[in-house]
Amino acid sequence: MNLNVSGHHLDVTPAIRAYISEKLGRVRRHFDHVIDVHVILSVDKLLHKAEVTLRVRGKDIHAECANADLYAAIDLLVDKLDRQVIKQKDKANAKPHDALKHQPGVEP
């Protein structure tokens, strides 16, 4: 997994970079096929914004979140991203004939 962290109007310190990589480990636990992660951190007056674009096989997943605290914005961002990755994994693992089993009147 390639991790790219950049900051707009913000210096990305090693502590922030380590915090992001630690939090993205949770996403990696749920989905192994992550190719590339691009994180953009920005500050607009008192609002800290975090955006991430996650490249997985066959799809790009994008999430963004804003908060007054940068670390809280990162936490909320990883929560959103984790939900999206789990949803994508469930879609990829779904079998098309499973939908017919749950319909009334259709026998396998």
C-alpha cells in the first residue's frame, strides 16, 4: 500500500503521518487489495479538513470530513472510509445467484 500524505496551508509532521498510517491500518485489516492511498489535509480558518482517495482493485473510494480538531477529523474520516470499504467488499463478494434464494416463489 502506497501512502501519500500532503497538506494545504499545513505542515505534515511525522506525528501526523504516523497517526494516519496507524488509523489506516484498520482499513487494511478489512480489505487486503488496497493499491494506493492519497490523503490531503487542509486548514481553512478554524476548520480542519481531511480528504482521502483510496484506490482498490476496480474502484476509487473517496471520503472527506471536516472538524475543528485535525485528529478528530482524521478519526471521522477513517470511520467513513471503513464503512465504504466494508460495503465495497460485500458487493465484490456477493454472488448473483444468492439474490434468487431470498425471493418468494423461486426455488433453487
